[in-house]
Amino acid sequence: MAEKIGTLILVRHGQSQWNLENRFTGWVDVPLSPAGEAEAHRAGKLLKDYHFDRGFTSVLICAQETLRIILEETGQTDLPVERDAALNERHYGDLQGLNKAETAAKFGDEQVHIWRRSFDVRPPNGESLKDTRARVIPYYEAHIKPLVLAGETILVVAHGNSLRALVMVLDNISEKYIPDLNIPTGIPLSYLIDSAGTVLEHGYLGSGE
């Protein structure tokens, strides 16, 4: 009997309007920018040869719109989709809505870099990446991983930090190196995973990485 190999496709939503305006978004429901819509269409074209068994996304509109466009491009608009706040971007607390450059001018580049990229430092009244991982990984383990281990092809459209939390586990990235990890918008990241949970190969589609 052939080994079952599952496929996990991760996509960070296309550029949002607040990405364009260089603002901290967090859980604020901000739509895609025109460039973000174009990124979602490009992602869909890169995924045309994939037949998905199920989709997962957050409850935020930029991720849901990206997923919708991808499914239109792949002709799979009837795909069963589960939406859950566990996959939301990390909550940026008091920084939400603020311009990143202005915030850096006020608090200093180093402090803002720590808030944005560190593993366990929270912005004021917000979540750290560690906090985000504490909700993303249990959800992944309970709802997504069993399907992948069963050999299904699963599409997850989420956010920069919720996906960083997941990739941190999939790629076994340490707390020391996670600040260097950036997930680009709108470029599918593919994982082939066997039934034991071993990542056989992974890489970005259409980017040469």
C-alpha cells in the first residue's frame, strides 16, 4: 500500500489597505488593496494545478477575500472552508491603526522592531508571537494536521504572524532565529508531509526559493 503524502499550502493574504498605508493592523478588519487583490489572483494562478480537499482561514476580511479569489482562479469555489479566529493575525493592542514609521519615531526603531519581530515581547495590551502560537498550533493540531496526515491537500490562507507561528513549528525554527523569518504576501508556501508528520519537502511556488 502506497504511503499517503499530504500537501499543506500556506498563503499570507495579499496586501491590505493598511499594509499599503504602513499601519499596524492586528485584528482590525481591513480590506485588500488593489495590489493585494492582484497578489491573490497571482497566487490562484500558481495553484491552478492543485485540487484542494478543504480550506481554512481567519475571520478577518483580507484573508477571506484572498481565499475567495484563489478559489475563483482555481475553479474551486465550492470548497468546504472553515473560518476561525485562532488563525487571526496577532493582536497588536494599542498599536493597532498607528503608522509604523510614526510609532518608530516616538518609541525608537529598536523598540518597534522588538514589538514586531520578537518571539515573546508583547506590544502594549497586545499579543506576542508566543501568544499567537499558543492559539494557532492547538488549532492546527486539532483541525488541520489530521487531514494532512490522511493524505489530503489543504489550503490555509492566514496572516504574517499566524503563519510565522505555524512555520516556526513545521520548520523547527528556534526562538533565536524566528525574528528573521518573514512570510511574503500572496506567495504560496507548499509542504509535502507524510503520514508520520515528517516534512518531506517545502518551498515557495513561483518565486525560485
